[in-house]
Amino acid sequence: MIIPRTILKQDLVKKLYPNSISIKSAMQQLRREIDICPALKEKIAHAGRTRYHYYNKQQLLLILEHFSISFEEFEKL
């Protein structure tokens, strides 16, 4: 199991929200989910600089932990 250093936000939302109409709406859903949970938002901010197009490895793992998904399950999505 090799976790990439970064993952594109678009690739993340494609897997987390497969029934979403578009990438844009899936991104909105993820932003809403992060905004609802201030603890998650703070952890993501402390895990590194939030880039415009991608999350780093630590931020990805925090988001997956919030959704109760292991990295192995995420790869299978």
C-alpha cells in the first residue's frame, strides 16, 4: 500500500460522491461536509497548506478518517 504524496481534489470527490451530477457539485458537497465539522477543518489546516487543486497525504487521511473509510477501501472505490 503506497499512499501518494498528493491527490487531486477532483479525483477524491469522484470516488467519494460517485452519484453526483458533476465534479462541481461533488466539490460543493465535500466543502459543505468539511465546513460542518470545524474540528476536521482545523485538522486539515494544521496538516499542511491547503492547495487549490490537491490535498497532501495527511489531509487525505484525515478526510478518509472522517468518512470512516480506510485507504484500502478508498483505492477500491
